[in-house]
Amino acid sequence: MSKGIRGPEGRYGWLFVAPAILIIGVFLVLPILLALYVSLSNWNGLGSPLGNSGFVGGENYSKVLLESGLAQRDFGTAIRNNLYYVLLVVPLQTALSLFLAVQVNRRLLKGRGFFRTAFYFPSVTSSIAITTIFIFLFTSSGAVNQVIGWFGINGPNWFATPTGIFSPLTGGVPGDGPLGLDWAAWLSGPSVAMCVLIILAVFTTSGTFMLLFLAALQNVGEEIEDAASVDGAGAFRTFFSVTLPMLKPTLFTVLTLGLIGTWQVFDQIYLTGGGDPGKTTLTPAFLAYDTSFYNLKWGQGAAIAFILFGIIVALTLLQRWVLRDRDLGASGVRRQKRALARLMRDAAAGAKR
Amino acid sequence: MRARTWGAALLTVGVVAGLGACASGGGDSSGGSELSILIGTSGDAETAAVQAAADAWAADNDATVEVVVASDLTQQLSQGFAGGDAPDLFYMSWDQFATYASNGYLDPYAADLPNAGDFYPALTDTFTYDGTFTCAPKDFSTLGLIINTDLWAAAGLTDADIPTDWDSLEAAATKLTTADTVGLSFGLEYARLGVFMNQAGGQLVDGDTVTADSPENLEGLQYVQKLHDAGVLKWPSEIDAGWGGEALGAGKAAMVIEGPWIKGIQGDFPDTNYASYELPAGPGGQSTFTFTNCWGIPADSDTADAATSLVEYLTADEQQLAFGDAFGVLPSTESAAATYAEQHPENASFVAGNDYAVSPVNFAGSATVISDFNAQLANLAGGDAKAILESLQSSLQEALDEANGN
Amino acid sequence: MTTTEAAAAVATQRERAPRPRKRMISAGARATMILTYVILGLLALIYIYPFLISVGSSFKTDADATQNPLNLLPETWSFAAYERLFTTVPLLQWTANSALITIIVTACRVFFDSLAGYALSRLKWRGQTIVFAGLIAVMAVPNVVLLIPRFLILKQLGLYDSFAGMIIPIIIDAAGIFIMKQFFESIPVSVEEAARIDGAGVFRTYWSIVLPMARPALITLFILSFQGSWNEFSHFLISRQSADLNTLTTGVASLTSGQLGSGNQYPLQLAAAVLMSIPVAVIFFVFQKRILSTSEGGEKG
């Protein structure tokens, strides 16, 4: 009976997804395969890679990862820069967006809509526009340095300072680290110029994640917070012991998205000079682009792109594995419901006293 | 129902196909030639001059020419070549030349030009790959010392104080440094610091060996460090300027090291008066850099003959002098340059510099190493110059070996 | 559109409105509230001020913008930047290109993504699971990794440096299909079954019955696609090189990264940045309630 009605669905099903399969196949799957081939070849950029290149196996990869030389050093520098970017941006944007969400969510707050709009607006604009504005704000006599000046601090020449912020502390560490950089370079922290980009990233993404947390907070509901506060828990205690655990899934989402996003930073690097000053804002994504389009080393550029792909996938899987145990399964949800019920009973009992 | 479905499907296919048909095909160049020229311009004056010259040639040769201004010449060239759609004629800069030539991108037409022997030897060398003179130099510029004459006079200095060696340069810079103005400024990059290394008698490459890590080069870098430590030298970024010319024009620096393109600051800073002199000599003698571009023609191009004829026209003495008048570049042939120096005495020092100038190092793959060198130079102030040179030595030798096919 | 937006939209499509409750406010609580207002106010100022400064500075002269960066209002009002923007700088052409691309991409995405999402959620056909698994896998590919590969394919297919090359690769995105699929699954099957029993064909059911019910998700998809294609940069960077194919993003990028020559020409750059943000800002304010209640947005990281 159902087969009769759903008979032509087979044909329609394929027809409906046909455009999607076609476009994604031709412009996503096929390019990946072609780039994989180029990364294993010595194509020089002239003509089609399929005809005019020779297979060289893993030579491009070993040049970037294993053989000591400029290619490996550049890759190491790019990884180091992006690593600091990730390590600073992800916690900062998560914490800030959570803080904003909690504050904006408070019942007693008037003008919620205004605050939400204000914090979310930067996320809507293009990275090009925001970077242009930031370049203006962070010149050595620009708005930011003027504001810092009110506090008596002499602001640095933001975009032109290549010294890492940890290098006064770690400058003396001896020895050579991985990927051709010595340990002093690995531990020197992001440069002052990179810090501007970190601030930019937090500025533009905190609004988006604030909205995610807001939605989750509204799902948490108010009775729980009420119950906890009647029970005698202060605001901090309520937050850390009650609210935060219930936000775990959203936190997990935000962290994952943050990780994936920060390893791909490209537009801002392009606009601020492609690694200036002193290659301290160079990232693997831009390095891949630069190696291919400027130095005409297409095989090497493609290899860097694939290594970056591998890093992102590995990190995402790692993060899923690390946080999976604490994800609420069905039994976890039941457990939590029971805990809440207990809390509310106690609150009611406490109120009677 | 079914008709609507298929209708929608057909519409989809039609839209996609229609967009595909909009794809721009490669340049077709047959019959009365159509040439496209890709240039990187210093401003409107240059664009207009090139267009006018090209049109004049086109009128005489039954052709049409289109001048395209690149916003990023290197990237657009590489994308053009990779896309199979390279321009018929383009500016080929000295630093990219070896890479393109070694990859087989360029047509070696220059050796057959009737005026091939008229160019400066230094320029011919720059554009010779594997023993073949490949493309015709279109102009050159050298670096000179540009002095703000008002600030010079205000500091009580005279013509006798014009720096002719390192000590007098330091003395003059010290006298010119005030609270608002720094005595000397130039960009923190190989294209500027390299002259000091050469003036100390050093060089980066000697045949097949890299000699970056030498006492002479070290002396050059240490001299720059000394000036910076004394506070009489500041990089443009330290004084809120984008480049030396801006520092000079805004009065933030009294002396800068730039080339004849300094003329371009008169638009933004019409009240700044300056004069140009040859760079002072170092312990190893006089030295400066010459920067030059050539006219590049893609290999296996359909329009090679027409393009070559256009290049012949554009590199003729008369045309080069016209360009020099329009936007301040120096003609690449010795005869035209001599005439130019007479007509434009303010640029005479730049012309004179070409007699002993050298090109910055430029073999296939050297550009990457130099940009790494520039990145490391960012830490020169208060840093370890020897370590920087050692790193340059190993990277440059590696690149040179690779370029030589080892 | 990225995985961010998909996850965000899916995770928050159904939200309960908070129930307001009246409470007595103690003095301590009031003090905290005031502190909160101060902190939030300060933060909001930090978030908004850059845009206000940009608008104000775009009306300043070059020197004024460099010397008085914090002032909102110009010392002397100057329209020079805007004049240049509309004469020497081909801003209108860039806008036209951006608009054309955005309209086509948004329309295609809304149409094709919902089509595919419906097929994956409601129709039964062989190979469904494999295609869905492939979709998830595809969503895992980071955009940045695709820069060089897409350039190679465009070159191979002869679509490089053309509108087709800029548009076609992005007219369908896996995240959008995912959003639509999730939403369709929340629509009760009974409606469809009823239509089917009444004799409606598959496409008719989809088009006239199910799609109108999916309006919230469609609007979400519309907003995301509009924003994504208007703000797209890296794809346009690698898929074209001619100046007359410049979109607002690549054009303004060329302004900022030095095509201007010497001097600090901030008013011009800022005016361009402000103007290019207006359409997305308008869409944002128009659909604000919907956006802020379903919490999706663009990933900048």
C-alpha cells in the first residue's frame, strides 16, 4: 500500500539531490583529488597539471615537514603562530561569549535587545571591513593607543612590532625544537601584531557564540537558578555547579567550532600584509596560498593545505574523544533530572522553615 | 505535476549552462593583433604614459592595445599563467625574473633585438638567464641619498657637509636629528640595507658560492645597528610613515634612501624641497642598488611578433625619454640615460650611480630567501646580526644549489 | 556557510521564551545590577564605537583622521572620500558584481538546499544513507583547504576568471542541506501523507505543502546565504583576477592592502568598509528578531 504511493519517490529522491551531488562532487570532491595529485607532483604552474607534471611521491611533504631548510622553517613558524592564535582565541572567545550570554540573560536586565544587537553586530560584517577598521584603530597614533594613553601607558606600534609577548621571559631557552625552529622561538608567544588579530577574532566571533549560549541558557530555565539561590548558593556557586554543567553540550559545540575556525584564519592575514612583521602573522592557510600563487611552488602549497586539513580533522576528532565521556547520555539526563528534583524539594522544604 | 518537475529541472540545467557559457575564454589573438599589456603602476602618470605610447604604436601597426593596471602584479601574473591566459606583454620585475625564466614561462626575444647592445651591462646581466639575454630592460632606478634642503640649511649644514663616506653620513645624521625629526630613515629590508653590506665590500653571491656570512656584510649591518642605537636612524614604521618618501615629505626624517620615484611625493607633500645625491662610500667603496623591470613576453605566445615589435618601439631612446619625463624613471640605454641626465639634473646622481650599481641578488628561488631575510631583519635593532647572516647563508646556499640543479 | 552556522541553527531552532517573573529586589541585588549595567554598557560601547568612528572618520580629511582618531565628529566635514569612492574607485561596479553574485547564490542555495534536504529527510530512495554520510563527511572539509584545489579545477574546466567560476562552486553548501533536513524532520508526516492520499505528486507535495511550512528554516537559510555570499572573500580571490570582476570584498581589500600609494588614506578605506557593510546590516536589522532568536551567524575565526 505504502509502496504504491511512494513508488516514484525513488526517482524524485535522486532528482532532488542531483544538483547537490553534482556541484559538491565537481567543486569539492574533484578538487580535493586533483590537489592531492598536485601535492604529489612537481607541477610548475604552466598548463594543466594532468599533462605537464611528474609524480614525485612524498617529496613535497617531506620538504615541508622533515628536511631542514627554509620550507620547513616557514611551516614551523606558521604552525607556531597559528597555535598561539588558537590557544588564545578559543578560551577567550568562549569565556567572553559565555559571560555576555549570562549577563544578557538576566531577568532584571532592561534593554536586552539592545545589548544583544550590539554584541552580535560585528559578526554580521565582512572580515575585510572589520580588518580595515582595525588597521585604522591600531596604528601607533591611533584610537587604541590614545585610549591606553589616558592610563599613562605608551602603546606599542601594534602592526609593526614582531617581538613575541613572552620573549622577555623565554628568550634564553636553549636548544632546537621541532620543525626547524629553536625553543626560544617556539616559546616566544604571539607577536604584538598577532595580538591585534587575536583581539579581532574575539571581537567578531563572541557575538555568534553568545547567541548559542543564550539559547542554551534559556533552555536551562529559571526554576533551577531560583531553586539553587533559595538553597543558599551564591551567584558564582549557582553558575559553576548548576548552570555550567547543563551547558556542556553547547560548550562542546562552541569549542569545536572555535577550533575549526581558528585554524583556518586567512582573510585577515592577507589584508595585513601576509605575515608582516617578521612572519609573525603567517599561518598555514596563508602559507599554502603564498607558496602556490607567489612562489609558484604548487606542489608544496597543496601539500601544506593537506597537512592543515589533517591537523584540523585530527584536532576535531581528539576533542570529540576527550569530551565524549562527559557528554550527557540518556542515563546522564535522567540522573540530572533527579538531582534537580531533589534540589527543588529541598528549596521548598527550606522555604517553609 | 510531472511537467512542472521536469520544467524546474530544465530551468536549473539551463541556468547552469548559461552561466557556463559566460565563462570568459582565453584571449584570442589572430588577424589584426590585439595585445593586452599588464603593468604595475606608480600612479596615473605612468598609466597614461604607457597607454599613450602603446596607442601610438598600435596606430602605426594595425593593432589594438589594452593596458591593464594590476593591483597585485605578481599574483595576477601567476594566476594568468596558471590559467593559461597570460597577458601578451607585462612588466617583469627583477626579483621574479629568474623564477619565471627557470620555469620556462618567458620568451627569450631580447637577444635578437636590434638595440640589444645599447642597454647598460648591469641591466643586461640582470635579465640574462642561462646565458641568454631574455627580456629587454624597460628602465632602471638606483638608490640615492635624498636630503631635505630646508632642514639641511636649518641645521647649519652646507654643501661641504654632503656625506661622502660613512663617518660624514653619521655626522650629518646626528646634526639633523631633533626632537621631531630623525636624521636618517630607510626601510628595514634587504633592498635598502643591502647597499651598506655592499659598501663594506661584501656580496651575497660569488659565482656558485654564497658569501652572505662574511665579515664585510657583518660590518655593513653593524654600521646600521650603530646608527639606529644612536637614535639618528629610524625605520619608517617607527615614525609612523609607510615608506621613506612619506617620512621625508612629512618632515619626520631629514634624509632618506630612495630612488627617482621620490618625485611622486610632490602630490601629497608639495612644500617639501629636496635634492638627491649619490650614496656615501663605505670601507669597500661606492655601491648602490639598481632596480629594473623588463618587458616580458610569454613563451609560445601567438602574439610574440607583434609584442616584440611593440617592445622595440617602447625601448627606443625617444620613447624612453618621454617616459622619463612623465613619471621619473631612468632610460635603460646608455645613450638615452646620458641625455636624460643632462635634461634632468635633479636626477643626475641616480644616473651616475648606475655606473657602479649592482642588482640585488636574483636567482630562481632567491625571492623566498630574501623575504625570510627581511623577516629576520625585523629583529635587527638590538639583535644578533651575525645570527641573521648565518641563517641567510644556509638558506641562500640551499636555494642556489637547487637553482643550479644540484 | 560553515558548519558553525548549521550547528547553531539546528541547535536553537526550537527555543522556549523565558517566562518573566516578578521578584523583590534587595539592595545588594540592586548594586549588582548597577555594576552589571556599567560593565555591559562599557562593553557595548567597545563593540559599537569602532563602527561609529568609521562612519565619522569617513567624513574627515586625511590629516584629520590621522591626527584625531578618537573623535566621532570631524573638525571640518569633508566628502572627499565619498567623492573618490564613486569616481576614481569603481565602487559601483564592485557593488553591482557583489549584488549579482549574492542574488544568484542566495536564490540557488535556498532552492537547491531545501530540495536536497527534503529528499534526504522525507523521501525514501536507495542510496539515501550513503549520500547523507557523504554530506556529513563533506561538511568536515574546512573551507581554507579548498582554495588551491578549487583554483585548479576552475582552471581545468575553463571557468577561471568568469562569473560562472565565481558563482557555480558556491551555489550549494552542505551545511544548508543539513539545516533543511533537520527542519523537515520536525514537520509531522501526517500532513504529507494526507496530501499524498489526495493524489498530489512528490514535487507538488514538496512545493505547495511542505515548503510553506518550512518558512522559519527558509528564512534562516536565506539570511545565512545572503551574508555568506556578500562577505565571501577567499573564493573570489582565487577564482578571478580581472579588475572588472572585483566584488566589494576583493575591491575593498585591494584598497586597504596598498593600491592607494603613499599617504594614510583612512577616510577612503573606512568609507568603503562602512558602505560595504550596509546591506548585511540592513538585512540584520530587518530580520533581527528571527536571527537573535534562532542564534545563527557567521564564523570569523
